[in-house]
Amino acid sequence: MFTLSELWSISERHGRYKLLKPWWEVFMDYLVLLMLMVSILAGTLLLSRDGVVCVPIQSLSSNYSSNFAMLSDFSTPDPSRPPKGRPTHLDFQQYVYISQVCYHEALPWFSRFLPYVTLLQSLLLLASGCFWFHFPLTSARIEHFLTILAKCCESPWTSRALSRTAKLDSILSQPLEEKQETSPQIPPASMSITRQSSLDSGTDSPLLVRTGSMSTTAPQPSPCPSTLSRCSTLSTLSLPEPAKHTPIVPEASRQGPTLDRSDGEQARALFERVRRFRAHCESSDIIYKVYTAQTLFKVLKIIVIVSYTAPLLSSISFSHICQPHSHALTGYRVFQCSHSLSSVLRKLMQAYIALVGFYGLLGTYTLFWIFHKSLRQYSFRNLQDVGFMLDAPDLSNDLAFLLHMTDQYDPLLAQRLSVFLSPVSETRLMEESIDRRWSATRLRSMITSDHQGRSMLQLVAVPRLPPALFTISQLEVLKLELIGDAKLTAQISNMTSLRELHLYHCSATVEPTALVVLQERLESLHLTFTQATDIPGWVYSLRGLQELHLTGRLASEGNVGRGWALCSLKHLRHLRVLTLQGMVQRIPGELSEIAGSLLRLEIHNEGTRLLVLTGLRRLVGLAELELQGCQLERLPSTLMALTGLRSLDLQHNSLRTLEELLGLQHLRRLSCLRLAHNCVLALPASIGVLRALELLDLAHNQLQNLPPALFTLHRLRRLLLAGNLLEELPAEVGALTFLQELDLSGNRLEILPKVLFTNCVELRTLNVANNSLGSLHPGVGFLRHLSQLNVQGNNLEELPVEIECCLGLRGGGLLVESWLLHTLPGHIMDFLQQARSSSYASSDANSHPDSDSFPAFSTAQWSFLSAVESQI
């Protein structure tokens, strides 16, 4: 037995399938029901009342002698007796027997079984009519499509999107109507009623709400909207200027229903669901093929039914001659039988054939419709009704066929589905979602400070830039990462403090008005990309830019060794710092266009060999040069042309010899030389020609000894020799009286010379960790300014008590094994563990040079110094 809930679910499911049934399918279903009724009625009559009545036919040759007397009696009728029929001498049981035998022998089979055959035929047509709804390969797709369609009709976003589209079409069509028509306008009330009825007829989905005054004051669109009007939904940017007398209410101030957070999330999920279902359905056309095969089967079935049923109707007769083999039982050989239901049965079968013929005509029309129209292609641009999302993409295969079927039921269903196929509609939804989620209050709460104390905001993987971002006027640094549509609008003019912009794999577009603002205010730009073609063209027009940092593949694909994929830099006339981090095979000649302003050039080549460096000769005004990871094996000879160079960084290369240092004697301003992380075996005596050196970094090389010429650099303040193979520190180190930082960690030193402690009294940082020192010289007490001392990883057995004189080591300045601290007297150990006073810490911090950015000059200071020196 079926429960009531199961029957209800079956009827509800069949009710959903009606959306995919065009008018001819509905007629065909009713025709099948009529066929079933006719077949059931005929079958019921046969079961309840069917039968034949048989009487014997008198034969002269048979029973002549026995019946002669009776015949003579009939010849002389007696008027005194009532008339009687012909006596047959058969009783009732014999009549019943003869009627049963003659029913099966004399009556044709189609008179007995035709109603049952037609019933089976009708059931077969009924099953074939809904076969595509239950076929395993199509039923799941159809169920999914109907579910999505129901969600699209119920979503609040559908009404909002269609209402907005209708308003835009009305606004665009108004100027065209004013030029073409001079007749008085239709009253607003009638237009609103007509528009609403045309949009909402034929569906049980929510009505499209016409909110605000726009629904009553907007003029009615023309019956045949122009191409401009139909394409206006593609982008709101392409809308022409409305007439001055047309009141355009800003989007934010319009009165209307707003989506809450749950509705917005459901709409976004529905967009993704529609996108995946579209990709799944457009991959095959199984539904189209099954429906075509089903229709073709029904037409062929109708042809077969008519071909064998129509000829049989003429054989259904009232009287039949029966000759049963029952002469011995009844005494008669021939019987006359009458079929009482023959006339009723003939009329019912005629009605059945008429219904079948009508059914066949509808099936033929269906086949014509299938093969005449391209049902595997669907385009929303062919629709003429205003309010459709005409920017929705064209569909194909099963999804197109399903929409063609729903159009036969109600075209408004495709209109509601087009909302979730439209890129513009999805963009609008994301805009509203971003406006709601990324408010100005939330953005201000995300502002942090960078290492320079500037206000910074970082946005990662948002669909687009929230409009509230452009209202934050105090923001100085903006970092955008993984944003697909980072559009900088004219509202960026409100960000008066913005000076630095970071774009990490963002396809940023800039409006012309916003570009003017960036050209005036933006000072630093950081770009991270995959290919140089991803760099926006507007970058090369930022004439006020001072720092440009590019990270990505800069070399062109097909010209290895000479490739340069950037555009001209001639408009960047104020560029001071240029950083190139990527695979560069040559110093680009385009840098000569900014040679007059460029002060700092950084190239981080990530292990790619830098082959051609001749482009450096033109950068005569360069003050800082950094070439890291370029696989350089010798010092480039082009460095001699950079007479104004102050800082040279060649770390992380493959330098083995420094014989070319003699050629750098013309660089009289060179004060910083970094050669760490190379393969230098020996330091030549020509190092002494660099008289202006204040920082020398030779860490992580393979030096075994130091030449005496090194200690003739009396201006040297920082000497970094960590990670080498030094076994002895020469006594000449005492000549470096201005030395403030000495790093000897990771070597093989066993003893430190006494003059290091007696002469280098300006030392603030001394790192001798991971050596083989057996003792620390008591002269350490002479280093009054020492604030950092690292002696970890040595062979020390005790610490000298003179360390008490180093006041700067108090509060963590001494790095040593904990057990060595216990070799000191208790009062000294307590002294070293005390917190450092704030006044001493501040003075020490100010006096300590920055180890990462020496010399620490800003771009403005560099330009000022360059101008002064050029005058001198």
C-alpha cells in the first residue's frame, strides 16, 4: 500500500515536470488519458456484458424424417392454439454450451480482445511520453535543473536585478522616444500596472518589485527597443547622459529592499551552482537525444497502431455463422449467432482511432519543431522583452534544450535564470556584498603601522576594491594582493595621504581622473607579476614616481640574453630608486632614459647569470648599486664609470677573486662595500685604495688571512668577517680606531690581540661566537661603549672580572653560556642581569649605526648632496 505522503510527493514531482512540457505535450497527455478511458470503458463492457446468442439453423437434409410431422403441423396451423416458435428440442444448458463454444470459435479475436490491446497501447504511449523524465542519464539533470530554476525564482536577488535592468532600459529609451514621438506621454500609473503585469504573468515566482519614485516616473520603453537599449545591461559604464529633467536617484539613496547577509550568501552560492551546472550540461546533449528518440518512437507507434487497427473495424459485425462440432450433442450443425456489443464496440474503436490520429498529428508537429529549430543553441540576445539580462552568455546542448522547453511554458523562467548567468548581475551582487562586508569602520580597524611608522592597510583576495576604501584620507601605504578586479576610480582623490602602493598579482585598472591623482601624489610603487606583459601600461606614465619595485619575469621569452619586456621609462623623470627582482640577462639600455635622476639600482636575479652590464656606463649619477644572485665571477669593469657610487652590494654571487679592486680607486665616494656570500679565497692588497670605506662586508667567504692593507682604511666603522677560515687576527687591527662593529663569528680564532681592546675603544658590537678562544683578554674592560658582546660557542673557562667596566652590556648585552656567568662574582653577575636604563638605551640606539641601510640617506637627501657635490 502507498502512504499518503508518498502519493503526495509523486504528485508534487509531476507538478514540477510541467515546466518542461510545452502545449503539445499537454494535449498529448490528455489524448492518452482519453484513449485510456475509451479502452477501459470498452474492456469493462466486454468483461461485464460481452457474449453471443446462438440459435440453430434448420436444414432440410438433416433430421427430415423425424421432423416431417412437425413441418406438416406448421402447414396447417390451428387457430385455437396460440402461435409458438420453431421447436428445436434443445434445453437451456445446451443453448449456454453452444453460446460459449461459438463465442470462442465464431467470434473474431479483435472483437474479443481489441479493447485490451488498445489499453496496452495507451499505457505504452503514456510511458513513452514521460520516459525522458525517468531515464537514468537524464532524470538527474532534469531534477537539478528544476531545483536551480526554483531557487532562481525564489531568490530575492532575482527581483532586484530584473527591476534594476528594467529601470535602466526605461532611462535609456526615454531620449529616443522624445526625439521620435511628439504625442503626450502615457500616465505613469498605467505604465506601472502594464509593466508589472507583463513581467509577472504566468509564474508563481515572487513579483518584481518596482521601488521608489523611478517605478512611477520612468517612461515606458518602446515596443521595439534599439540595439543600444538592449545592450545597456552589459555595463553601467556605457550609459549615456540622461536628460536634465530626468531625476536620477543615486544608487545608495534609492529606496528599495536590501539583501541581508544570508540572502547575499545564498545568491553567491546560487551563482556558483548555476556555473557548475552549466559546465556539466553543456558537455553533452543526452537529454536532447532521448527526447528526440522518444518522440520518434511515439510517431512510429502511432503509424503501426493505425495501420493494423483501422482495417479491423470493418470486421466487427453483429451476426456470425457458427458450426461447432456438437451434432451428436444437439442434433444441429449450423447456428446463427448475434454479438450484442458489436455496435457499441465499433463506435468506441472509431473514437479511439480518431484520438490516435490526432495524437499522431501532434507527434509529427513535435518532430518538425525539433528538427526545424536549433534546440541545442540558446541565445538571450534574440529575446525582445525589456528587462532580460541580455549580457548572459549563449548556451548550448542540454541546457539550451531545457531552456527552449521552458520557453514554451513561460519565457519569464528563462528571464529569471538569466540573472544568475549574467556577469554583470554577479558583479553587482559582489559590489553590494563588498559594500556591506567592507565598511569604512572595518577598514579603519584593519589599519596598522609599517616599520617606518606609516599607516598601512593590506587587502588580500577580495573580489574588488570596496568603495569605502577611498574614504580613508589618512592612509599612507596601500597593499593589494590577489585581487582580480582592482579598479582605482576617481574617488582616490579623497585619499590625500596615499604615497605608496603595493600590487601583488593584481590586474589593476585606473580611470583617467584617478591616473592624474596618482601622477601627482604617488611616490613609491611595488609590483609583483608573472610576466612583464602583466604590468599595466599606466605605470610608465607616473611622472611623479620616485621608487619603482618590480618583481617577476622581466626577460622576454624568445630572446634570451638580450630580452627586455618593459616599456620606455622616459616619462619617469623623478625616479630615484629602481628595483628589479627577476630573471634579467642584461642591464637594460632603457635605463639611460632616467640616468639623470636614478640614484639607486637593485637587481635580484635569483641565480640567473647577468651577462651584459654595459648599460651601467650610462648611469653616471648612480649612488647605490646592488647586484645580488647574478652569478658574477669577477668585479664588472663597468663599475669604474660610476664615479659617484657610494654603496656597492655584490652579495650572493660567485666571486672568486677581487683583483679588480684596483680599478675602483676612482670611486672616491665609495663608503659601503658588501661582498658577502661569495667564494673569495684571498683579499688583495689593493683593498687599501678604497680610502673612503666605512663598511666592508666579507662574511661567508673562504678567507684564511687578512692583508695589512685592510687596516689602512682608517675610516672603517663596520668590518664583517663572519663565516670565513681565519685562524689569526693581525695586530694591525689596532689601527682601526673608529671601528664600531666587528664580526668574527664562525672562524678558527684561538686568541684576540691585546691592541683590539686597547686601541679600538669605539667598539659597540663585538661578535666572536663559534671560534676556538680559550680565554677573553682582560682588556675588554677598556671598551666602555660596548653594548653587544657574543662569545658563545668557544672554549672559555671563565670570564674576566674587568667586564664589569662595560656598562652597556647590562640587560642582555652579553651573550654567553649560562654556566660561564657563574664564574663571575655575584655582584658582577647581578649587574649584568639588571635592566638597562632608558636614557642609556636611547643614547646607545642613536649612536649605533643601522646595519641594514648604511649610509642611511633618503632620496631627497641623496638628490641634495648630489646637487651640492656637482656644484663643488
